[in-house]
Amino acid sequence: SSLLLMSGVVVTVGLCRRLVRRRLRSRPHLFAFLVEMFSTFQICACTNELSLLGNVEPKPHTALTLTYGFTVLHGLTLAGSTCNPCGTLQPMWGGGTSLRMGALKIAAQFVAAVLARVFMHFIWSLEMAEPHFGALSQGCSSPMQTTEIQAFCIELLFSVVFQLAVLRAESVNPKYRVHLIALLITMLVYAGGNLTGAIFNPALAFSLHADCFYDKFLSYSLVYWIAPSLGKFLILYVF
């Protein structure tokens, strides 16, 4: 049921992106906002569902396999979208994207994060699959299983590694690049998922753990917003 749900989200987002491309090419700002919003919605919705499958046996093989598979799927179906506020900073820094357009895309990413969370909570309330039972009663299911300083350093390091790999992989054939990036993300999730969740995406972190941001805003914004953004700026400064 979970796989059918995530597949349905991917298909629906694909149809919405195609419709936007056909009808709104002449309105670049609205076009960019909607494409980025739909794309980020797909990643956030699917990752919310994947977060419930972490305890499916055999552990952690099932969760890691699904992480790799859906990361490849996202890479193949969401070409041209960053779906990550940190990724949007790069063209803004280099002058390839205007400040207005960059801010519009980041706004779209956070709007999508909220919409994906609301949508998934509605789906979970229907309890159509076994993993959905009791999912809404967890509250702040904190991914931070270490000290705040260590969590900050882990998310900073993972952001640097990921963004550096994305930059270095730009010259790789796209059909191979998506598998390289998916493999890297899976490795990072395996290495640090039990400590911080290995998210390194501010919009995705908010969609997954909004309750934790409400409860401990300063610590969670430091680890899941500031750390990955700082990692991106370090890469931009070095390059």
C-alpha cells in the first residue's frame, strides 16, 4: 500500500508538471514557482512515507533499498528542479538566478513541505496501511539522537559532501549521475541516519519534523537549517 501511495504521488506530480509546462511557459515566475512546488512536494511526501518504513524487516536493508530506489526515481522524474533551498543558493550566488526568482523558488519549497505534511497526515488518518496505524500520535519523533553540537557538525559535513558531489558530478552522463547521487545519499543515510536522520535539506527537514521545530525551534533550526546552508556557502566560497 505504501509503495502504491508513493507511486501515485510520483505519477500525479508528473502530470501536474507536464500541465504546467504546457500552459504557463509564458509566465516564468508562476511557472518556476509551481514546478518547484510540485517537485518538492513529491520528495517530501514520499520521504514522509519512507520514514514510516524504517522498521520494516529486514532492517536496515529494506529502508536503504527503498531510499536508493526512490532517490533514483526522483532524479529521473524531477530533472531541472532543486527541491532544496541550499541548492537554490548556488545560482543566486553565481548570478545565474535573480534574487527574486531564487526567493520565489525557496518559498515554493517550503510551501510544498507544508502541503506534503498536511497531505500525508490526512492519508495516515485513513489508516489504509499497517505502518499508518498510530503515525499521528507520535508527536515530535525526534531524529536527533546525539548532542546538538555533534548533530550540527554531522549535518554540516553531510551537506558539504553532498553539495561537493553534485558539483563534481555535473560532467557525468545524466543517466549515470542520478545513480551516483542516489548511492551517495543512501550511504549518508546509512552512516548518519540513526544520529540526525541525514536530511541536509531545510525544506524536507521541516516537512518531516515540523512538531520538533515547534517544540525546540532554536536547536532544530541550527541543525537542520543553518548547518546545511552553511555547508553550501562553504562549498561556494571554496569554488
